[in-house]
Amino acid sequence: MSLFKSRPFWSIICDVDEKFDQNCLEISKVNDETDRIIIGSHAGILRIYQPSTEVKEDSVISEFQPSDLLIEKIFPDPILQISTGRLVSGSTQLYVAVLYPKSVAVYGLVTKEGSTEHGTQNSLPLIYEHKLKRSASNFCLGSFGGVLTRDFICVQSLDGLLTFFEQESFAFCCFLPEFLLPAPLIYVQKSDSFVTASSSWCLTSFRYKHLSEAGHNSNDDDGTGTRVKSTWSYNMGEELIDLQYTIDFNNIGYIVALGTRNLYCLSENGIAKFIKRLDYTPICFFAYTLGDGENAVWSCVVSETTTLLIYMNTTLKWAAQLSNLPVAIKRAFFKNVQGALVLLTEDGRLICSYLGTEPHLFSTTPLAHQELDYEEAEAELLSLSKIIRNYYSSDTKLVNATAEKELQVFVSINPHLNSDMPDLYQSCQVLVTLMPNIILEEVQVSTTVSKPIKCTNEIAFYKNLTQKTVFETKIYIEEPLPCPSLKVEVIVSCISNLGVPKVIRKTAELPLKLLLSSSETIKDHKHKIVLNVDKEVFSLSQLFPEFLYESSTTNKIGLKSNTDFERTVSVAARGNQYQISSDCLTILSAIILNLAGKLKKQGCSVSYNNSLLISELFLFVKEHFDQLQVVKTLQTNLSLLSGQFRAIQKRLISKFKDKNPTPLSNMEMLLEETYVRIINCGTQLESELKTLSKTQITLSCLLHLISTLIGLTDVDKNVLPILDTVFCPYVLKTSLCYLLHTILSRSEGEKIKITTFEEVKDVKELELHVRLVLDRIKVPNAISENPKENVEPVIEDHKLMPVGSTFAEYRPKVASAKKRVIPSNYE
Amino acid sequence: MEPFYLALSYYRRRNFDKCAETCTEILDKQPLDQAAWCLKMKALTKRVYIDDLDSEEVIAGDFLDNDTVASAPRPGTSMKVEEMLKSRPRSTTGRPISGINRPGTQARPGSSIERLKTARPLTGQSVRAIRLGTAAIYSQRDGPFIQVSRLNLTKYAKQPCLSKPLFEYLFYHEGDVRNAMELAVQATQANHFEDWWWKVQLAKCYNALNLIRDSEQQLRSALKQHNHIETYIRLIRIYLRLDQPLSALEVCKAGLTAFPNDVSISTEVARLYEELGDATMSVKHYRNIVIEDAMNTEAIACIGVYHFYNNQPELALRYYRRVLAMGVHSAELYNNLGLCCLYSQQLDLTMACLQRALDLAISNQIKAEVWYNLSHVAIAAGDVELAMQCLSICLVIDPTHAPAFNNIAILQYKSGRANLAKAYFTTAKNLQENMLEPQKNLEYLQNKYLTVE
């Protein structure tokens, strides 16, 4: 990622299958005034190039010509490293030193001037060769010991043996201390020392003198010898990638080290001059100084993203994109081109390039849909927005009518119970038949029933539904508790192959037999509910054929609860009245709902005129509320205790960490004590939660009963669905408040108040709200007014209801679920 | 060629898989070859290595967390400043945004995140996922390379050449912080508490284990011995975690004295000022960064953001174009370019830029932001219906986009549906409690109704 791109002017590919590494590139003025490029591959091929770099007429630099390759020689051994130096005694000429795994050899470049235009002929005769006992890793050249006219060789083996050769003769060898893996090695002339990185990631400097003192002259190494002392060591804390030494115009030396994350520059005595943190992964680098008297070291670093970054000290001066990722980079001076970059890639592409100052323009790919026919687009937009507007205006019909067309759902309930369940109670079979008319990608069927009733198979998931499928579940009563409703709700949600999600809801009534069975009729019951019918009553045998075996004409039947045998109900038909009576209210809910439904099916309207069971409701509400308080106290207790437990744990740990150990036994006692109390509290909470769920169920029974009865009274039909949702245990108060604030509000000011969910603190307040709501929705026992006056504003507001009502329903529920841990099925 | 040399060469050329393979061959022949063992360990580590300074992963609080942060700090001493004190509203992620119009700054276009994607190919993913993946692959082939439970950490801690690579292997490859820490503790002792590197590693482990104060102590001690940029940055990050921006600034200053103009430390300073809501200081530091490192896309982009919010969209446009010229090609950048064009009246380019942004956007968050911004284009053009649709699409993509709810509410209110507007405002308020606009708007609505009555 950069503004500029490097411009190659000379490149060549060594097309044999060869591999090159960091040390395989050398720039040197062997036998010439301009730089020559020497490369040696792991395949053992050595090549010397001299780019001619003639400037042609159109001021373009000439590219590679065959005559640029001075010599190519194949050696039997892989070449690990190449360097040049004054390596032959009595000569100041540069010779080429080549490192093989088992030897180091010095060659001289001999150039014979050709008489014809064939050009020159070069040969590379071997001058001398030293065999190595240990496999070599790398070497460095330099005038060790301060002999300025001659260069010596120091070879580092893979296991850390430094072998020194003073030109043709072997000098000594010694082991590096703390050695594991070989690292780059350089010779620092000014301090006459070697710098390398130890395996503990420290840059370490060894004086040549110390090395020679520690070394032994025999070539048979025994791995022992005295330990060499380092002159200084700099802890880099990361691996060393490459190391270089450069001297500037003022004879100030810089040791530049490239780590994996930072670029370091140190003086000869190991003091950091600067550190540059690199925010990329560096591959290779090259450092140099300019002869302009500025105290600056320049480094070219190549990043993994093939960007070349040139720093002057720590300041970024240039960045250019390279065409290939090199393994080695050097700087060379050719004829007409000063300071060219020479890059060598892993697979042998040798590139000379300069930094192009012309920014390469980043061009993006054109978008696929660029050309727009504006008229057509406008027409499309218009038609689309019409559809959207229609959709918006019919906000209330969010349930998609077409869903039924795409997927037909039939719920059938087997009226005959079977008792194959291992439990005490009988079970009822429910079949959900899915008939898809199109391909549906995903379909999920779920059945929900209220608490004591349970499904064996609650959820099913189908993929790529194409044909008729039947989902079967069995429904039974799980616990001996009263049951608020016998409704079973089947929700089918599906995603069509176009990705449109749809939901279909179906409800069905379970047979009453599941809950009740016939028994003796008992007179005197505490609670009586009388339903009025506008027609002549149907005989009970017509309504409840399942409970009357003989076709008797009795107008009274007795029923008893399956779950709790104490509870009995009796239903009596008299005149145009049905009288349902029981000694317990909770059982009534299901049967009244059932009866009302059956009567409606027969086509007669049912009404209820007596007072609602408000006082009983408050009794149950109070009970539920008290139980809730008990649970809450236990929960606070538990959280206190666990807080205490955590505090003790923390203290225990900090005691562990203390420098002076102190006995921990008392802490342990405390910890155990708290633990026991937590467990006790937990078991208590569990049992209380069970009780709570029981009270919840009874309360819910009653609420269901009341909302059914309200439905039977003379109330505006629009309010009914909302009321249905209101009568749920948890959200009762909030929903009531909401109702008071919106539909049933009497003034504008009341309307704008925002309903927030608060926990019920006071039952009295709740009572008040219930009375208010019942009052305003005009239940018969309230003061009678002319109903029409009040109904009208309700209708007006009703248009805006959906968003608000779903919202009010939705949010408090989430909040309550968070606040309380109890799973509540009623919501 | 010598196989070990080959392995070394592979390692140098970053061909870590082949390096590990070659090492495995060597180890098959000579199971006790320490050098090959070490090299293989290093190669395996390098394969999954991530600069953990770049991956801003904060491990969720341990329940034994001892550090409580003052809930009511003195002004200017905490990053949890009241929202209204800041110059620009912020998004949930804490990057500056504006309630009305914003370039997608959360992702810092072409900044740190972008850099992660390009410079360090591995860093885009989470540390843990990679670690688990590779470890699993290796165990399938021939059992785990190192049985951590059977390591004699005390023995290895005393070997300076092996201990450091082993630590990195345990920390990065195995992800075994506890054993890595055990090794670090032993090694620090073996080095007579003189090696700063081990202290930094210990701090790293403490940090991973949420023992922040211990981590701070180690880093302080390391800094006493040796000045290193990484140590400074880690210490700064510690103070940021502790919500002590002033201490962090102090460390930054010390770091900048030791390493004048260092880009990484300056970036920390600039980000810090940005977090503190001091845009001017932040930009000053970003400018310094650009002088030192003209390639720093984060700095350029942030200067662009500064100009954008200073009502100089033309200037901002120039910065973003520079970023574009450098080859960054992301949805966020095009989004910002589009907004700059919109506000500098270059309407012909606006749509082209935003269209490109939509084309490039992959994550839902960015898509939602672009649609949100498109709604502003529509509002600027006076097309309320189109604006509503843009906002609706934005909400379809990201249903938690509070500003979109707010704006849709305003549009609904303007078209006379006060009740619907109220509902949308409430939704916006619930989604983002500390956003000012919906609150104010709701208050306004209520007041209006009350006065009418």
C-alpha cells in the first residue's frame, strides 16, 4: 500500500529450478570500477552480472543483454554465501569467496579481452580451498586484528564453531558461548570485534583478541576450550533477521539490526542510538550512509506486503511498492545509474530498479451496474414505493394472509384419550398436518400449552419441506395442579425458498376429559357462576356427551378433577341458564371456557351479568405477591451470601500471594460455613420457587376465568383482544397502567405519559388499577352510563394502537424475564 | 545440502510449514537434537504468531478481579466521561460518530484494522481461533509436538537459549498462559531478575490473567532496566485498561522522551486524546505522526475526520483521497469520501462513492451505516420518502441502530404521525440510553402536548 511503485530497469530470471536465500547476493567491484552483481544459488550455480545500463537515445536505460552475464559456473555443492575481499596474500585485488556446506573456497575472476567483437572472456580459477569439519552456516570477511590491507575469513558453523582463516592458512577456531541456532555474523572494524545474536535473543559482541585467546589452533575441535567473554551484549528480546555494519562520512559506525518487530541502530559499544518499531513483518533490509556529513543512517526495509520502506534514522522518507517479494536487497552503483536497488527473489529473479517518483494511480474496478436508465429506474421506484406505501398503510395486517395459501396447517385432536403413558394421567394425541403448496426452506412447528399440561414433543424442525408432513405430539398433565386453560397453541414458522419468513398460529381446544371425569353430583358449592343464554338451553348430554354414558336426560352432572380428587364441579342447566358451581374457583376456568366455546358453536350468545370475582382475585393476587416476596428475600440472601463467598475467596488468594505465609485454616472455616449456607439457601429457594409456580398457576386460572367472564359481559369488542393479553400475572400492573394511559384515558394529558415497567411494590395500588380498568371498560357491576359516549374515542385511538400495544406488551416482558429467574409460561 | 541448513533457510524465507516438516525429519533421526527442536518450535510459533499489541482483545473480567474503578471520577481523570461533555457523539464502540451524519469512523477507515488486514495477514482473526486450529491439526498427525504437561519447566527455565522460544511457543501456539507464566517466573529467577524481556512476558501473562496491577509492576520494573517501545506501549495499555488516562499520558510522555517522535507511542497519545474528547491535541499528534511517517493511514484518516467535523469537508476530502491513492479500497473509505462530497456540494460524486461503499460493504454494521448516510443524501435532496426507505433498510440490516430510529421518528413526526414518532423515539432511547437526541425529542413532544392541553 503506497503511493509509488518501484520501476525496474534491468531484470533477469534464473530459470533453472534454483533457490536463493538472504546471503546469496553480493554487490562488489570485482575487477571493475562499477558494481557487479554476484549471485550463487543453493543449486550450486554462481553467476556474475554487470548490467551495462547504457542510456539509449530516448533516455531509457538498456535492459538485460546477454553480454551482461560475465560468467556462469556450476559447482557440485550448494552455495551458501558469497562475499568478496582481498583474500590472496600479496595482492590487493578482490577475490570471490564462496561458502559451501563443507568447505570455503576463494576464486579469482580472470578477464581476457577478446580480439573480436565476441567481447571478453571470463574464467573463475580456484585459488585455494579450506575444508571444514563441521557444516557451515555463514561467514564474514574483514581485516581482523587491524591488518588493514588484507581480509580474513571467519566461518560460523551450524553448531556455533567459529573458524578463522588468515587467507591461505588456518588460524584458529573457537566455540561461541550460549549457542543454539546460528544467527547473522558481522565484523565491526572499529572495535575489531564480531557481533552476532545469541540464541537468547541478545546482540553480543566478541573482541577478536578474546576469541583468539580462547581459540585453539588445532583443527580437530573437541568442543571444549575456554569460554569466550563478550565485550557487550544488548538484549533485543526478539529474533534477529539481519545485521549490518556501516560507517558514515564522519567515521561514525552504526550497527543496524533488523529484528522481527523493531529496527535497532547501535553504536560500536552496544548503546542504542534509536529503535524504530515496525508495524509490519519485515523480510530483509539494507542499511547505508550517505557521504553528506549528516549523521544519519538510511535503511531500506522490505515488508511482507512487498513494500519497500526507506527510513532516515526513524523517519520514513519513501515508500514504494515492489513488483516481487525479494529475499535479499542491496544497493549498487552502475554506469549512469547511481544507487540502484538490486533485489533477489527466492526463485532467482534478479531485478535492478529505481524509485519511481511518478505516483502510480490506483484504479478501481468499475461497478457492475453503472449505467442506469433513469426513466426506467424512476418507473420502477414508483411502483416499488407504491407497494411499500400499501404495506405501511396496512400496518395492522402484519400477519400475512398469503401464508395460509403457501402452507396449510390442520390441527386435529383425537377426542379419545389413551392411557399408554406410564404416568397416572391419560394423554391426548394431537396431530399437526402440514400441507406445503410451495417449497419451504425451513419450517419449525412448536406447540405450547399452559403449565401443568405438557407435550411430549414440543418442537420439530423440517428442512426443504415439499410434501405433506404430520407432526405428532402427545399431551398429558404433568403435575396435580389446577389448569388455567385447555388451549393448545400450534405455531408454525417457516421461511420460504425466497427467504421470506412467515408465521402461522393455530389454537385448538383439548378435550375436557383430560382434566375432569364424571362423579357424583354434589349440591352445596361455595362458588356459583351463572351463564345466561338467549335461547333454550341445550341438554347437557348434548354438550358433554363424554361424561354422560347413558343417554340420560338429567340436567345436572357432577365432575371431578383428574388431578386433584377433592375438587368437584357440577354443571346444571335450568331454563335459559347454566349454573356451574364448585367449591374451588381454580377448576372453573377451564370448564367455563369450554362451555362458552361450545355454546357459541351452537349459535347462541352467552352473557354473564353477575359480579366478577374481584375479591377472590385479590386474594390470589395477594397470595402470589407474598410468595414472590419470599422468593425475592431468598434471592437477595443468596446474592449476599455469594458475594460473601467471593470476598472470602479473594481474601484467601491474596493471603496465598502474601510474602509471609499465615495460617489459612480460619479462612477455610469461613469459606465452608458460607458454602453450607449458600447450599441451604439454594434448596430453600428451589422449594419456594415450586410453591411460587403453584400460586402462579392458580392465579393464572383465576385471571383466565375473569377475562373469560369479561368477554361474556357487555364490553366493547375491540378492547377484548387487548384485555386478553393484559390478564397475565407478571405484566398485569404495567399493562393496566398502559391501558389507563392510552385507550381508556379520559384526558389528553394522561395519554402522553409513558408507561414504564416497575416491579409491583404494593398490592393496594394494583387493586386500585384493576378496579379502575374494570370500571372504565364498563363491566355491569359498575355505575351504568350511556356506553356510546365512551366507546367513540376508543375507536378513534384504536387506529394507532398496534405499534404501541405490541411495544407495551413486548418490553415489560423482557424486563421481567431478566429481573426474575423464574420461567413463566404465561407470557 | 545439510537438512538443518535447509530448515534454517526455510525459516528465514518464512516457509514455516516446510521448515517444521524438515525439522520433524531431523527429529525422527535424532530425537534429542535441541537445535532442530527449537527451530521447529519457533516455526510453529511463527506460523500462528500475532502481534498481541495489535489485536485489541480484552479478556472478559475474571470474577476474582480486584480492581474496582471509581464510579465517580474527578473530571478529566477518566475515559468514562459524560457523553454530553464531548464534542462529538460516540457510537457504542467508542469511536467518534455524529448523531446526524457520520463517516464510518468506528472502523477507522484504512487505519489499524485495515493495517491488520494487509500487513499482517494473520491478525485479522482472533488469537484463540487460530491457536486451536493449528494445534488440532498437528495433534492429528503424530500427537502433539510438545506435551506441555510433561515439560520440566524448571529445567528449561535455566537454559537461556531454549527458554525464550519455548515461552513464545507456550504463549502463542498452545495458548497455555498458565504454564507460560510458570516458565516466565522460573526464568526470571534463573536470570536473577536481570532480564527485562522476561518481566515483559510475565506482565503479558498477568495481563492475560487479569492481574493488571501485577502486570503494571513488572512493566515498571522492566522499564527501569531497559527502555523499549513495546514495554512503554504495554504500560500505556495497562493504564487504559485501568481507566487512568492521565497515568497513561505520563507514560506516553516518558516514552516520547526516550524515543522522540516514535510513531507507535504518538499513535497511542493521539488515540488517548481522542478518547478524552480533546480533538485538537489528538490532531496535533496525528500531524506529528504524519511528519514522521507519511504512510500512516490511521493518522491521515483521523486528520480527515477532524476536518470533517470542523466543517471543512473539502479538506477532509483531500485527506481521504490521499488514503485512496495509497491503495486502500474499503467500504468505510468510500463512505467517508461520499459524505465529504455531499457536504462539499459535489453531488455528482456522492452517489458514486456511496454506491461503491455499498458494493464493498461486507459486515452488516457498515452496510447499515452506509444506508444511514444515504438517508442523509435523500434528506439533503428533500426526498423524505426515499430517506424513510433508506432508514428502513438501515434498520432491516441493523435493528439496533438507535440514530436511525431517532431520525425515522423525526421524519414521521414531520409527516404528522406524532404517536408513531413517540414510539420510535422510545425505541431509540431504549437502544442507546445515553444518546441525547431521542431524549430531548421525547421531552419536546411531551411538553408540546402538555401545553396544547
